[in-house]
Amino acid sequence: MMKAEELKLVTEWDKTFPKSNKVVHKKVTFVNRYGITLAADMYTPKNAEGKLPAIAVSGPFGAVKEQCSGLYAQTMSERGYITIAFDPSFTGESGGTPRYMASPDINTEDFQAAVDFLSVQENVDSEKIGIIGICGWGGMALNVAALDTRIKATVVSTMYDMTRVNANGYFDEADSEEARYETKKNLNAVRTEEYKKGEYSRGGGCLPLPVPEDVPFFVKDYSEYYKGRCYHARSLNSNDGWNTVGCMSFINQPILKYSNEIRSAVLIMHGEKAHSCYFGKDAYEAMVKDSKYTDNKELLIIPGAVHTDLYDNLDVIPFDKMQKFFEENM
């Protein structure tokens, strides 16, 4: 068993959502197979008895567990589940250096390590474990569901396919060999300069408020969430963003290649008005194409909802539907 590194965890409640009086909250840590210690918030229903079903939650891409993954985890715990919301490797309160890096491989392992942790808890039914991936972690969750047979049900919320957006740009507007070459050329020039200096740069988070009127709506949408109502000091998107070359490896890593081999249940949910809705629709179509396992797959399009509505809008996030989905499939 790998030894956990000692993390400095905040003890006071510093979430961007109110603390529930229906659950017991505590900080926990676990180690992934790369030896990185991950920090998580665990939520347990009060007065719970026996072994309960469990859910691991992460996302959005560049957020921390004190933001919407924690909101999802706490809310699902109120509904009878033991849940953890974790910070991925290199971010938030989790370990790993250099900081603010992302990896299709390591971040997939982060989710599997969360399942490892839940599987051995005395109060968890190890045959009833699910995951929730939000935004960029929605694509990661599908990758994990295709790999980890212990996962019985997966919910994907307002998802991004981070490999597709890094390789093709938004709305596939840079989907050409020439555009990708220029992107790679620029990023590799940054690598050389940073190696010379011996230090890394940050790529920049969301725009400060007020956001200029001439930016796309989704940019304003993100900034109002990360810089406004759910600002958090440890959040990458709320502050200086990822390492400038932090997401470079996503360009040629097709994480959804085997999604049509997922046998377990999957619910993909997306806002109708979300700029990112094409990711969810296309991921669903790819998942069910030529698949023998379509009976437990579902695409839910939420009328009128934009991308960040599924981050923190409790009038929009379909928690009743999610609860029913997990109950029926775990």
C-alpha cells in the first residue's frame, strides 16, 4: 500500500454552498496508483445504518470540490448516499507536482482511486458504487465507466470532451491539421521558454467582472460563476487557470474511443441552451452506436438550461431524476 503524503487540509467550512444539517461532513484522503494523495469531502446521511450505496463526484474542469461537485455530493447524500467530492491530482487541496496540470491518464486514475477508497469503507455497499462527472469530468467519467467494471451507474452532467475541444477548438472550428499544428507549435515554444527559466506559467482563468459585452455568452456565463457567485480561492478557473501547457496531452488522446462498450448504466444530461450541448449529444450517439448495451443508456436534454445552470441552479439540476436513475441501476 502506498503511503499517503501529508496534506494541509482546511478544517473550517469554506464551500460555495450552505452546509446541510441532514448529513455528516468530514475531510478524507486516499492515494492513487501514481502515489498522489487526493483530498476529498465525504458526506454521510445522518443516522445512517448498515451499508449504503456510494457515489464519487468530480468536476468541473478547473474547479474544486468546494464548488459544484461538493454541491452535487452533499445533495445526493441528503438522498441516502455516502458520497465523496474530490480534487483531482495537482489541483485544490490534493497533492501532486507540478501544480495545475491535467492528464487524461492520471485523471482517469483519480476516479478509479476514488472507487478504490469507497469500495473498502465499512458503511459502503461495494456492489453499489456510482460516479458523477461534471463538465470536463463528464468526459472523464465516461472514460472511467468504459474501464472500471465496479462502477454500476454513471451520471454525466453538462459535459465537455476535453480531448475534442483541445484538438479541435470550440464548435470544431479549428478541426484541421494546420490548426492543430499551429497550436502544438505554440505550446512547444512555451515549453522551451519555461524550461529555460525553470518555472511554469499559468494560462489564465475566467475573465474578471464585469465581463465586456462583446464576449460570447458562455464566457460571461463562466465568469459570473467562477469570479462571481461561486468564487473560490483554490479554484483554477476562479484565479490564474491551468499551467499554460497543462492540457497539451489531451490533443491526441481520444478518451471516448471505447464508450460504446460500456455495459453499466449511463445518464448524460445537458442544458438545451448550453454552448456545450453538442458534446453531450455526440457522446451519447457514439456511446450507443453499434452497442449491445443500450437499454440502460439515456440522454436527458433540459429545456432552456445553459451550461452553468447545471453547476448550481437547484431549480434546474434534476436531482430527482438522478436519484431515480441510481436507485434503478445500482
